[in-house]
Amino acid sequence: MKAMILAAGLGNRMRPLTLHTPKPLLEVGGKPLIVWHIEKLQQIGVTEIVINTAWLGEKLATALGDGSQFGVTILWSHEGEGLETAGGIVNALPLLGDEPFILVNGDVWTTMDFAPLLNVELGDKQAHLVLVDNPPQHLKGDFILVNGLACTFEQAQLGEALTYSGVAVLAPKMFAGLENGKRPLAPLLKQAMQQQQVSAEKLQGVWVDVGTPERLEQLDQQIIQGVFL
């Protein structure tokens, strides 16, 4: 199974830290955010990892290289101008192949064990999402979790409103026939949800959306202090 780490964002909310450093290279607990993901994937045997880049992409490529220092092979998908999530995936499909792959946002941090993702059987479904309790900055949530399915708010009034964690297993067929270009992921997910083609689970462990310098500093201190051990 391959994985894709999303690392093409501008990181505007993290400025000035991201003026000269791509957001996934910002460090917590002594190592870059993206390296935490690479190491977790390597530990479960996922050794082919696609990383997309845009803003300061050359710095990411220089820091991580071909992945050999982490025991993985990194395949680079350089976008130039960022294509948003779905656009970035479409652009990277030739590197990802035809089988379902793990998707991880490069700007989140989690203690979640990725190993169960290897056992996700999509069948005729297009996606499997990992959802989390709504953080203070996003209290409404993104989707409703009902009986193992992710639903839109329009579809389901009952169930638990949760936030998409940025961790998922996706089937390439979700992007079949789409042309290259800037394209967000949410509309594709909602379209698939209308056909009950998106399964979901609730994340087990700690999850942090490292969206501001303050959250980055807080997470760094918590890791150093061993809060999550």
C-alpha cells in the first residue's frame, strides 16, 4: 500500500514562520511535522510515499531527499502553484497507481496508530475517513458519523457531528476522469456520501491541527514534557 502526504499548502496562518520554511518542516518535539508521519508509515511497512509540494517545495525536497534516510522511497509530485487537495491527488495519480492509498495531511500531528488503515477494505466504496471530536476552532464539524458511514449534514440529522482529521484511505476511482487543475476534496467526498460510498471511523488517540504558531508552540512543549506518553 502506498501513502500520500499533502505538503503543498501556503501555511498562511503560520506566518511569519512559513515565510521561509514550508509548514510541514516546522518542528515539534525535535523533528519536522512531516517526519513524524513518514516514520509512522515506515513502521507499519508503508515505504512508498508520494509527497506533493508547491510553496517552498524545493526546501522540502532538499530536506527529505529520496527518503532513504527514513527507510522509505519518496516520490515527489511538484505542482508549482498549489492545486488544492483533490487537484494535488489527481496530479499525483500516475505515482499512486490503481490501488487504494493512505492520505495524510502534512500539517496535523497525531498519536493514532496507522496500522489498522492497512486493513481497510473499501469494496465498492470510494473513501474511508478518520474523524475526530470537533476542535475549539471548528465546533460545527464537517460530517455526521452514522453506523460506520460519513454523511453530510443534509443527509443525516441524527448521529455525531465530527471533524475530518486529514487521515483517510482513498480509492483512485474517486478521481477517475477528472482533469488536472485546482480542485478541493470536500465536494467529491460529499458527492460520494450521497451514494453511501464513504465509510468512517473515529480516531483513537491524540490529534492536533497545527494551524497557528501558538498551537505549534503548545504541541512542542507537550511533546517535550511527555504529556502524550
